[in-house]
Amino acid sequence: MKNNKSHKIILFDGVCNLCNSSIQFIIKHDKIDMYRFAALQSDIGKRLATERNISTTEVDSIILIEPGIAYYIKSTAALKIGKTFGGIWSLLVIFEWVPEGFRNTIYDFIARNRYKWYGKKESCMIPTPELKSKFLD
């Protein structure tokens, strides 16, 4: 793994079409090169989750890891990522006022149905050569 101590790391479901589309969206809007990515199914993804005592059977869609030991899961991770895009995306802060339990109930409903609604790949996405530096190996 390259030294990414200054980058935030996003762990995602590498076979989920919704998750892969979300990662492409984040890359497009990550104007200051803040994020690095790894699939939860990859060795590095499993190791980073295990180091933080995160069960990937309970959290199998998105994890945001800040430099150091801080991390966020589910709706909180999604909101924190979205807010970093600036502009209109900064308005996502209002959803942090919604109780996390309620936000995660909606998030979990979408996560449970993501394969049915958006489909699933046979294997994790392989980044293009231009994007390879953004993915941890």
C-alpha cells in the first residue's frame, strides 16, 4: 500500500453497481484529490476494516476512514463525503440534524435492495490506468 496518511479512504462494495457508480461520482467531484479507495472485498479493505473492529457483514456498503483512527459508516459516511464537494453539496449538513438511527434505517433499506435495483458485478471493478493511483492495493 502506498503512503496515504493524508488522504481519506473510502471502502466500498466492489461488486455493487450502485457503489461503483457512487465511487465514480466521488472521483469526478473530488477536486482536491482528498480520497483513496478500496473494495471491502480486497485484502487491504478487509485489513483496514478489521484494524478498526468493523464487521463487514454488518457494514457492507460504505466506510469512510479519516487519517488516523477515526471512521464513519453508512449515512454518516455518505454525508461527510458529500459535504466535501463544496457548493450546493454543503447543504447536506442539514441532514446531520436528522437522528442517525433514522438516517441509517433508510440507508439500510437501500443497501439491502441495491443488488436487486442496480445489479451486481461478477468481480470488483478494475480502475482505468488514469485512476489506478486513487485505489489502494
